[in-house]
Amino acid sequence: MEAEAAQYIGAGIACLALIGAALGIGNIFANYLSAAIRNPSAAPAQFPNLLLGFALAEATGLFGLVVALILIFVI
């Protein structure tokens, strides 16, 4: 296998982190919406937790994207 082909395969595998981030973000917002519908008075207190979970899930996806870009353009 050529080195360039291995780089592209590795970048594709690193992009799988974006799928996990998308599923995690969807799960976070779905559960928040479900909880807010059940108990609207508690929803504002949980909003900071929603943003923290969103940021951490998105950061995981961005790290995977950065690794993929490093594999393609730097190495």
C-alpha cells in the first residue's frame, strides 16, 4: 500500500468521530427537550448543562476533523 493511500484511509477513519459527535449532539438536545416538556420549570436550570454537553460533544468531533486534516495535509 502506498503512503498516500494510507493517509486517506486514516483520514477517513478519523472522520468517523464526526458521526459520533452528531449522534451525541442529537441525543443531548433530544433528552433536554424531553425533560423540558415534562418539567418546564426545571428547564432553565438545566440549560448550562445542555451547553456544556454540546460543547464537549462538538469538541470531540472537531478533534477528529483536525486529526484528519493533519493526516491529509501535514504528514
